Amino acid sequence: MAKRRPTQRKTGTPQPAHQHEMGGCLRILRELSAYIDDELSADVCRQIRRHLGACPHCEDFLSSLRQTVSLCRHAPAAALSPADRTRMREKILQAARAR
Ligand SMILES: [Zn+2]
């Protein structure tokens, strides 16, 4: 999987692309809960992917999550059980609280 670097760069606008301190990671982690369930719009998915590209912490966290999800998707017989989803949500919330 190749990482995409943002090619657009706005100059003169003091707007941080990645707000790491308060809002950024926490918001992304919350969205990840829906992300694993495929409940997000393409727009939000894009936001998440962009954040993950710029944030090693979130990317690292998601990679294990994503691995599980994709394993399930590639194997039609093994769907995420409600228990699995609950466990993932708990992990996400824990990660979010730790920040
Ligand atoms: Zn982050």
C-alpha cells in the first residue's frame, strides 16, 4: 500500500493541515468507530485517510484495526461479530482517552 503525500500546498494561509493537539486525533479516533463499520461518507473517509497519512500515531493504531477488518472482508465466511465490533469500539475509545 503506497502512501500518498498531499500535493496541494496553500501558501499564505495560516491554517494547520493537521491539528494534532486537541481536536484532530480525538475526532479521527471517534470517526474510526464508524469507519470500521463502513458508515462514513466518502468525504469523511478522505479526511480520515489524509489525517492518517500525516499522523503516525493514528495510522499505527488503525493499521491493526484495518488488518482485522480487511481479513474479515476477504473472507466472506468470517464477518465481524457484534462482540468484535464492541471490542474494537472499546479499543478506539481507550486510545482516544489516552490522548
Ligand atoms: Zn492523529
